[in-house]
Amino acid sequence: MVLIWNSIQAAAVIRFATEVEEKSAQFYDDCAKRYSEVEETFLSFVRENKKNVTLVKRAYYGVISDALEACFSFKGLNVDEHFFETECDEKAALSDILKMSLEMENNIQDFYQRASALSESLMADLPRALKKVAEKRKERKHTLESLLDSVR
Amino acid sequence: MSVEKLKNFINGEWVDSESTEYGDVRNPAWDKLLCQVPMSTKAEVDRAVQAAKNAFPEWRNTPPVARARCLHRLRELLEENFDELSRVQTTEHGKTIDESRGETRRGIEMVEVATGIPSLMQGYNLEDIATDIDEYCIYQPLGVFGHIAPFNFPFMVPLWYLPFAIATGNTFIVKPSPRDPMSQVELFKLFDDAGIPPGVVSLVHGAADVANHLLEHPDIKGMTFVGSTPVGKIIYRKCGETGKRVIAQCGAKNYLVILPDVDLDSAVPSLMTSFFGNTGQRCLSGANAVVVGEDDAFFKRFVDTFVEAASKIRVGDGLDESVQMGPLQTGESKKRVIGFIEKGIEEGAKLLLDGRKLNLVGDVPETCFLNPTVFGNVTPRMTIGREEIFGPVANIMRAKDLDEAIEMIHSNPYGNAVSIYTSSGKMARRFQHDVMCGNVGINIGIVAPMAFFPFSGMKDSFFGTLHGQGRDAIRFFTESKIVIQRWF
């Protein structure tokens, strides 16, 4: 999947968020099959990603109206900057997978934080949903760091 | 390949029109024929009115709570079909997909508010107005109402009225704009599943002839209209002559007043939405930006920021999520807007950004597209400063102080919406108090009232007494009946 949205329309931001969740879920799902040590944790991430999509979309569809300056928000948000790789060597060590996951989560958290900050002037539900997902990604990073410590 | 011909929805059934005259419905972004719409006959209007009249007694006797349940089901169906409804709007109107989703959301909000009819429709009473005598005021529905819809919000505008009309026990006939009638067709497909009985709502396609017949029909109790001021005046007069209630929400020339204490970074995205949202085709669009004060540095900064932001707006097919502004709805609309741009140049306004120089996203034909245009040195007397353009053209003006800005606003015959951008509560309060305009925004670019408030309007922007939406709509669609009782 190519993530090249370079737009500031709310619809495009929500589409990008959906793609981010789906792409990272696919990554965790694939890795869960290969690394039994992290299977349970990674599958919980997959489930959480699905909930994140629902959360963000629900907020967007709930508040999108002509009161929401949807076409001209997210000024300066370049989603290309939040592109991340999910392709990896099938024989990669678990520690490398965890490092890659951390890098990916950093990127995703940064995207949600920026999107939330840029949409602060809009109706509250949307920035709140984006912020909530950013916080979840932060917690996920802690989990990944603990796992990485345990396999080092 | 044969083109789909739209059907009318009369007495709960989709029926082919008997008309031989059809109009084309086109996708303005790709200049492609989507379907054909009938110019229905007088006999078809008569059948819709008769069906609505026949359905009225049973529907008005249906308990409000049961009518509300139908609206709850309709709301659920609208949510289930949210994306498809939005996609159709973009396809036939041209607006961006975000704008269409916003329109769908606003339409649903009307239905949501109308579901509160068991509370909203309650009357009031007083015991003992005289010894042992009580008095009640009961709100009762009147019968058949009609609606003549505009092209600019093909899904939402009929919903400013329809949910309130049927929630209060009336029956309702919609004549959509022949330019983009498909959104209403999609909406009407849901009514049967919502459990709304045959005849309670009807859809009759057509143009001026259908509108005129609705206006003249003796069995119609009231009309609602959104459109231009010249047509609104005719409708208001005709309704007066035939004794109908009327809401006619009309044209606008909206001023946005910018004080030098404003945070431009926060204000400009809002201004862009206001001036260029829906490609400027709405009665709440910003038209004239008035910069207040003699601070030349601020004025220059405002102009530079505004023009730069406008020049960056991505124009193209509204279904492309990277696009921020779609086409005008027809090639004729584009020609009309170009006519205004030429008039502006001729009358001495300074062309700061020329939207005729197209810069489009994707391989779309140029037929209906214009990029944003910005004029400087505009005065309220110029044609572009005075008349409604209904396109993506912004005028920048200057006023020495707030009083002069308000005078400029009052010199215009319209009174639909105004906004002020400032960090001063005192100035904002004075503005909202003094300005003669129906909808006032304070650091808000599009003053679109929510469903639970009336959509106001003054002067040449509104003809009638009660407005659409909110409590006004409940009162419009009901008659007060007074009961004074004594028991011996």
C-alpha cells in the first residue's frame, strides 16, 4: 500500500488514518504468526487498530458539517512525512522486529498528535479522538520497549 | 446506451412521468450526462397533492410518538446510507466529498431534532382564567405543504422543512431542483422503509411550471422556498394572494468584518471556507471582506495572507479527497461568474487573483471550473460589491472604523449573514447588537444555524414571518387552537 496523501482535507486525513491502522495491523498480524513470544501482544494491537478506525471515523462522521472547516484544516500536515515501512526479512530477529515496530509507532503517534493539534479549532470530538489514539500509541510504545528489554 | 429517466414518487410509489419534456442532469466535474429529469405535468402535481390530501387525516391522527418513531427509523437509514448519499451529492452538484458529508450530517440533524416532536409540539394551558374556566392552546397541523428546492444543497435544504412538517402531522411535497434532483431521489428511496405511509411525502420533478402549479394549488396550505430573491418575491406575493403560509429564504451579499486585533492564522482557514466553500454557491458564503482601521501594515498582511491562501486551494473533482474546491454547478454558472469578474475589472476593482487562469487537479474538462478569484479596492457601489455572485469570488474592502463597516453592510439590500473577526468582546458585542442581519457570526465564517435554532434572515434575504428549522418551524407547520372550557 502506498501512503502518498498530500492533502489537508479532513476526508484525506481520515483516509490516511484508516490506512495507517490497516497497514500496521497487517504488519502485526503477519509477525504474530512468526514470533510466538509476542503473538498475544501483537494480536491485541491488531484488535486495537480496528477499534481506532471505528473511533476516528465515528468522530469524523459525527462532526463533519459545514461548521467544520474541513477543507481548510490540517494546514501544513504533510502525511508523506509519516510514511513507514512494514516490509521486513522473514528471518529477522525478534529484536529487529520490535525496533521496527517502535519506529513505526513513533511515526504513527507523531501523525495523530499533529493531526489532533491542527484540528483543535474544529468541533471537539475529532481532535479528541485523534489525541486518544495518539495516547494509545504511546502506551503501545511502552509495551514494545518492555518486550525489547526482555529479548535483549 | 439509454439514459436513466428519473421517476416521481407519488402516493408511496415510483411512477414514470407522463411528460415528454426532460432535462439533463450532468456531472459538472466531468461534464457527463448522469440521467434525465422529467418536467412533470400539472396533472401529476394534482395527483401528488390529492395523495397528500388523502393521507393527511390518518397521518395527523397518528400519535406524535408514533410519527417520531418513523423519523427515528429514517435517521437510522440515513446513517446506514451516509456515504452513498454523500457521493451522489458530489456527483451531481460538484462539491467536495467533505462538503457533501457535511451536508448529509446537517440533513440528519434536522431529522434528529424533529424526532423530539412529542415535546416540541406541546401546547400550554392555564387553569382558572376565570372562575372554574380553563384555557388551552393546542398546536395542530394544517394539511399539505410544498417545497421548492435550490440546486446548491440538493440533499439538505428540503430537510430544513420536511422532517418538521411531517413530524407535526402535515403531508409534504418536494420539487427538487432539476439541475441536481438525484440526491432527493436517494432520500425518498428511504421513506418507505422508514414506515412513512403513502402520500405523506411526495417527490415531483420539474421546473417553474411545477413550482407555479404548487403555488397556485388551492389545497396546499403553505410553501417553503430557498432560492434567489427575485423568485422569492414572486413566491411571497403569490402565497399572499392564495392565502398560503410561506417561508422564502433568499439571496445574500454577506460581509465579513476583520478587525486588526484578530489572529490571522486562526481566521484565514475560516475565511477560506466562508468565501470558497461550496465553490461560493451558498447564501451563507462570504462575499465582501472589510478590513477595519487605518493600519496599512495589517491591511497589507491581511491581503497577502488571504490571496496566498486562496491561490493554494486545490480545485478539481470533488470525489478526489485531495481537492478542496469543486466546479461550479453548470457551464452557464461559470459564464455568469466570469461576467462578474469582467465587470469588476471594468468598474475599477483591482484583480489580485484571477480564477479564470485555471489550475486544476487531474484531467478534468474545464467546462464548469474556475479557481478562486480575489479583488481588491472594491466599493459597496460596484456591481461585484453589491450583487450576489454565487461563485468563488472574494472582494476586499476597507473601512476606517466599525461604524463605517456597519454602514457599508446596511447599504446593501440583503441581510442574510455577517461575521466579525476580532479578539475584542466589546466590539463584537456592539456589532451583534447594531447590525441588521439575520445570522451573525463572531469569529465564525459560515453562520449556519443548527437544526434546533431557526435559520434567520432579514431584508431582501427573507420573506415571511417564521423561519425554517427549530421552534420557528414547529410554529410554521402548526396552527394554534384555543380551547376555553367550563363544566357545569
